[in-house]
Amino acid sequence: IQPKPIADQLINLPPISIKMISGSEQESLWDQLVRTHHYLSYQKLIGHRLKYIAFIEEQPVAALSWSAPALKLAARDQFIGWSDTQRKRHLHHLASNSRFLILPWVRSKNLGSKILSLVSKRISNDWQERYNYCPVLLETFVEKQRFRGTCYKAANWIEVGETCGKGKLGNSEGQVPTKTVWLYPLCKDFRTRLSEFP
């Protein structure tokens, strides 16, 4: 089925619906959309993860995924203010926005930030339902040469610095582009909670 182009102001569009499709029949659709249209293509997510598709009426307009955070990240770790011991103990209470794709036939200012806001409001409950605990902080990386992070800024994410050219596991120095680091607290006392979880 050929997708219908969407090009209008957000206020003129029908409501956006967000569906968490991990483990459902629609997960293969997410895989196909990301494999075909995301510049990083599809990569199988390891560990805890959630996949979402944003729809306008019945038509997909965006695909997002959340997965394990970076093991070490200087800008993020300084922002949180935790020790190495606290980071190792509580790292699983962070979730990384590992993919965010607005489909190429969709053009609508502020759509990206709207979708981020909608997912941010429900991800704690979805994560709790699936994995029996809640993340308290979200992270993502924006490749500087390609994007400016406008939709994250508009959705009230906080830019805290840059990566230092290492991969997610911290062992690929000089082999990956520098990226800006953005964070989104899911609760006001996230620093306290990250140091107090058992």
C-alpha cells in the first residue's frame, strides 16, 4: 500500500495515537520501516527494550525504540552526579532512545516533539508493566553533522554535552561521529532516586 503524503500544520492533523508494539504482530512493521528509512538502519536491540509506532488515523508516521543506556557517558554521569558504584548499581533505571524516525513522506512542524512528549508520558507505565520497574531518566544521542536536536529541545529535553567519539560500550574511540547528549528526567527527584534504589 502506497503511503499517503502528510504535509500540514500539526493543529490541522487528526490526533496522533502511540502504540507500543513490542512483541505484537506489528513489530515486523517497525523493523521494516526502520530498516528501510532510518540512516542507521535496523539493529536488533539487546536486553530490555520497547518499540513504538505513532499513527495518524491508521497510517504510521513515526517509529521509536528505547533500549539499554550507554555504560559510561561523561556528560550524562556528571549531570547525574553519581559515583561509579552508583552508576553500576542503578544504570538499568535509564532508557535510551535508540531510534527515532519520522517517515520521509511526513512533513509537519513540531510533530517530532509532540510524539516525544506523548511517549515520555507513558514509557514509565509501559516499562513497569513489561519489566516490573520504571526508568527515571531518558537519554539520547544526536549526530551533530546530521541533526540539531530541535525536536528534543522543543520537547524539553536537556542538552548536557557531547560524546567523545566512543561507541555505546565505550570501546570504539575515533570510529564513531561526535554526538550531542540529551537527557529527559521522568521525575523531579531522579538524582535522589538513582542513588537510593536498592
